[in-house]
Amino acid sequence: MDAFSPVPPDWSHQAVHAWGFCCPACQTGCQEAQRVWINRRSPVYGEDHSRKWQEFYQCRCGCAWWAWSSDRPPTILTSEEESPTASSSPPPLD
């Protein structure tokens, strides 16, 4: 399974929009997903010209869900400035 494949996997067709960045059925986070697919062919641009994509997940419980990449909460690996909601432009030079 290639998360960046241009062709959506069959399981993604039944996905429901998750408003909190977790499985709507069992509230498991995306880190526990069995499968992942990112729809990078159709980015959406915000008012600040930032891009966001649909991220699709298939949970262990069998539920398929999707959320916007911009809704992903920050992790220990990213700071607020590096989160997907940040602009896609490079950081300013100090």
C-alpha cells in the first residue's frame, strides 16, 4: 500500500469525515491506522495560500475515515510553526 499513490484505494470510498483527528467509531488516533492514503492530487488552498489535503485512514476497528491535513494536531516531532496549518513558504531568515 502506497500512501502517496495517485489512485485511491477501494477502502477509501466508504470513508467518513472525522471532525476530531481520530477514528469516529473508536476514537483511536491516526498512528494506530492499518492503512493510510493521502489525496495529494487535489489540494485545497486556504485564504492564507496554505495547502491542505485529505488524509484517509483505515482503523483497526474497520472504520475508514478522513480528515484535513491542516486539522492534524502538533506532535513532539513538529512544533506549532512546522504544523500543516503553517504556510508552505520557507521560514524567515534571522
